[in-house]
Amino acid sequence: MDLHIVGGFLGSGKTTAIIGAAKHLMARGKRVGVVTNDQGKYLVDTAFFVSAAVPAVEVTGGCFCCNYDDLDARLAQLSEEASPDVIFAESVGSCADIVATVVKPLLALRAPGSSTPASFSVFADARLLRRRLLGQPMPFSDDVVYLFDKQIEEAGLLVINKRDLLTDADAAELYAMARAQFPTQTVRLQNSLDPAAVAEWLADLEQGLATPPVESLEIDYQRYGAGEADLAWLDERLEFHLLAGQGQALVTRLMEGVLAELARRSLAIGHLKVMVRGDGVEAKISFPTLEVEGWQEEIPPFPGTTVTMLINARVEAGADELRTLVGEVVTATAHRMGATVEVEDVAAFHPSFPNPTHRLA
């Protein structure tokens, strides 16, 4: 059984690539499982994998490194329940120092015959990485950017994702800069919405081109913790009751309102993911750090009178500020649409200081 660990910053497209790889492998007759990870407890990504018929288990309430024993248990659970040929373990987007705290412990401490890491890929949004390498202003604080840099530094395979959002000239320039900046790493430039590109990434993993690094990362845990503390987590479950056929308009107006208010307050998005369901129809909508046009077209009609929504927002803001902001937009949108809304669950917080279970030099 092959275990592929996938890291990278919030909104870099890890989940999209993994779901594409899982579909490719399943079409080849392979059994696939996924371990998702987050600081929170209610994950859009897990729901997304389950809706695609990919067995998924969760490590929640903290990153893999700080919940190593839970990761070990979930890998064993997935192996027993799904007997996968391949497992993808997707770390939370604020996690760094994965080689010392996850890869090496899995190699050193797991029982013989258990799954151990075959690869370690780190994803980066092409537009964000291009800004960084060109020395242009980043939308985040210096400590959050430190996290971004350290994730890339320890990559076995650096996947520069969302190539489709760059011109050909900018993509070529970025690839050349990345090769020069990271000469010891394997670098891929890809669009994970393209099945052929995902198949090529998967081939790299299978051919051993993303072997985890041997050296542990040099990292300042005070800055690492400060970077995580700058980010607020909001997880919220909502249920709307509205006139039949108004679901699409409600979801569109709600997300437009949240994006507009975040922009007005100059609050940088790490990622904002939403899973919407209504009358047998479901959709996942994702918003990364930098604006993507045409997202409204991803929202399908919801014909019924009930729409449920799971929101995962990761934003550089105060946790209370983020919770209040989203709550006010939800209330105002429901009022304008003549709908009622029930808040089924909500949690807003900042990640705790990283305290790895193991750290092997």
C-alpha cells in the first residue's frame, strides 16, 4: 500500500488534485482512501470526498504533527475498513515541519507492514508563489508568509498549482524562477482541473520522483506559532428555508456579501470553502487568497425549499470579528430573500501553539 502525504498552504488546490488522482486510480481498478486534516471539526473536504465515493477519515482538532497518534489510528482504521491500495494524507494548510514530525515518525515508529510515506508533495498557488518570488507584496502578515515559505522549503516535490490562472509567459517565467530558487527540488507546474495533468503528477509519485526529504526542516517555532495564531478559523452549519427555486440566488448573494465585506475590511482569505446541498443537489464552492472570476457559474439551481450550507473559512482576522462578519451577512441575506435561517453549529477560534507529538532530527 502506498501512502502519499500532501501539504501546502491554504487554498493551494490540494483537495482538487487528490480527488482527481483518486478518480484516476479508481478508473484503473485501484482502491483509494483519504485522510483529511484540520484544526476544526466540520470539514467541507471530507464531505467532498464522501460525495465522490472515496473513503475518507478525519484527523481534526489540530494538525497531523500535533495529533500523530490520531493519524496513526486513522491510517489503521482506513486500512481495515477500506483495504486501500493507495492512501492520500492531506495536511491542514497551516501545517509546516511535516518531515520531522510526520514523515520520520511514520517511517520509524509504525509496525512492520504498516503504510509508510512513499512521497511528500507540497502545493503552492501559482499566483501567490509568483508574487513571492518577484518580491511583490503578499496579502498576509510576515509570520503567515513565513509559514508559506517554510512549507515550500521542505517539499519533496513542489507542485505549482493553478497554472491555468497565469498567462503562458508568466507561467514560463515562474517555472524558471522556481527551478533557480529551489535547485534541489523536483518542480511541477500544473492545472489540477486537467485530468491529464493530475495523471502526470500521480505518475511522478509512482515513479519515486517525490521521495520525502531526508533532512528535517530548520524552523523557528515561535514564528510558526505566531503565523498560525494570525489566522482565524470559522466552521458553521446553516439551514435555510426559502421559496422554491431561490436557493441559487441566495447562495450567490450570500457569498458575494461575505467576499465584499472581507475585501472592505482588507482581511486576507487563506481559504473559504462552502458545501451546499438542497433537494438532492450539492455543490462545493472554493475561494482562495486571490480572486477567481466566474465562481458564480459553479452554483447550480437548488429546486427545493431547504438549503443546507457548511462553511469553512480560514482568514487572517480576529476569530470573533470573522464570526460576527459572516453572521451579519447571513442574517441580512436571508432577510432580503424572505428566507429563514437556523444556525445548527458554529465554532470560531485561532489554532493553538504547535506542539508536535514527535520531532525526529
